[in-house]
Amino acid sequence: MQQEGQQEEQQEGQQEGQQEGQQEEQQEEQQEEQREGQQEEQQEEQREGLQGKVTSGDSKKILNIKKYDVTNEAELIRLMQEDDSVKSRVIKEFVESEIKKAKLTLGCSSFDFVFLYDIDRSISRWHAAKIYAELHRLDESQNDVILILRSCGGAAEPAYLISKMFRRCLKGDSKFIVSVPAEAKSAATLLSLGADEIHMGPMSELGPIDPLVNNVPLLSITNGLETIVSLAHKYPEACNMLSSFLEKTLDIKKLGYSARIAESSTQYALRLIKSKMRHTVKHDGADEAERLAEHFTNHYKDHSFVIDVDEAKELLGPNVVCENTEIYKIGHRVHLVFDLVSQLSKINGKQFSFVGCECFFDGVGG
């Protein structure tokens, strides 16, 4: 009897142990299912918020990048709080989207777009190198090439090189077209003179070709000297004082260098105008090309003088200067976003530019 009681107790203990083990297993299974469900929900949320992947070394990191509508000012302000890589990615996606829309609006895909949008820095060899790299990528293209241009100017030499690069990359009957949504001053105007078409609108500005030397407009040097000579003629008794002033402040070497740069600017303008004058400019003949080159380099007395669409059309003709076209409007839509990005970047101590087809956020003075 005792043995039977012990056996029953053992059986009951085993049953209870088995039941407890089953309960624990069920609990663990439920917990595992909950964890898997939570992980799936988190992964789904991540997938919905993802815009892409980046590779860092040998490992791939998934960036949880929010989608931004950069045409919405509030969302653009939020975007500017992200790091530079995220900002660059979103802005490039916006540009690609606008290019696709532009091709649909224009009714064809036979256009390639290149950018020189840099309001803070002077045109330099750096800009030329970036644009050359983009044009090299388009080397086999038979399309017209549209340059969206905003710049306050810079050195004449790289501006001339950039203009010539565009013309060299053209195939067959393709055209070099410039869209000017805002300022394209001085050396940027020189660059534009090499284009088959310049598309402008109410906010577009060309300007005198007045390159900067050590950030000083050339016209200011010669005009300053002319002013002193005029004062000496008007007030002979002040000649000694003015002579002493010039002796202390005037660097003859710089004056001669400035004169040579000004002459070179005229020569660059003349070469660009002549290169396509037979097909585009409203007047014929070498004399007219020389007149236009001289006009753009020496006629205006202020570096910031505004040559608007009406004056540009009068000078170069309606076959070259096209007013308020879809190509201008495309440049203007991109400019509205880029301009705000540039302003917000300055608040954060950065300079924004979009050159070739690359986005840059550089530290001020960097």
C-alpha cells in the first residue's frame, strides 16, 4: 500500500511538472510571437520612412530619412536641421524630379541639365573642373545642354573656359542654352555670351563684364583714376595734394595689370560672340561683334548695373534672348528652392552651391 501511495504521489508530481513546463513553453512562445510582431512593426515603420541606403566602408547603414517637400518652406526649414549628407540627397532628388517634369513640359527628353548655382563664391577653376566632369559624363549625348546659371561673377578665364567647354561638347545640331533665373553678372555674363540662347524673365539680370581682381572690380580702378584726373583739371590748385595722394596709394603695376585684364575681357567676349554670331546674333559682321564686346566691357559705369531682359534682347536680338519661356520657368522654380537653402545655410555658417550636378555645403571661408 505504501508503495502504491508513493507511486501515485510520483505520478502526480510528474504530471504537475509537465503541466508547469508546458505552461512555461506556451508563455515563452507567446512572448516570442509578441517580440517578432513588434520587430515586424518596427521594420515596417522603418521601411515606410526610408528613402535609401548608404554604404560606409564594408557595411551598409540604412538611413531613416524622412520625406521632405522642399517647395514647402516649413518642411525645407526642418530639412536644414539634418546633416549635410541628408540635405544633399533630398535636394538632388528634388532637382531630378524637376528635370523629369521639365522634360514632360517641354514635350521631349532631348535636354541635358547642368548647373552653376553659386551666389557666394567667384567663378573659378574649381567650378570649371566640376562642370567639365559633368559634361564628360554626358560626352555621348546628342541632346541640347541647358545650364541653369546664377553667379555674381568672378575671373574671366574660367568663365571663358566653361563657355567653350559647353560648345565643344555639342553634337550635330544640338544647342548650348543658358537659363538665367536671377543674377548672372560680370564673368557669368561673359559665360552666357557663348550660348546659342539665353532664357530670361522679369527677375533675370546680366551685367557689365567687369572681372574682379583681389575682389575689386576693374572698372572701379580706372574710374577712380579718371575721377582724380577730372578733379585736378577742375581744381588746379589741388594738383599737388592729388599728386601726393596718388604717389602714396597708386600701384603702377596693378594699374597696368588691371588695364590688361580689361582688354582680355573684351577679347574673350569678342571670341564668344564671333563663335556663333552667324547663326544667332541679329547683326552680321565683325564690326558688330567688336561693338558688342566693347559695349559689354566698357560702356557701363557700375559693376552692379542691371542689364534686364529688354536691354539684353535689344543688344543680342530675340533669336538669342528668349523671354519668359518654359526653360526660364524651370530655372526659376529651382532657384526659388536654392535661394532659400542658401539663406538658411548662411544662418548655420555654411555656403550652399549646386555645381555640375552636385550639391555642396561648405563652411564659410572654407
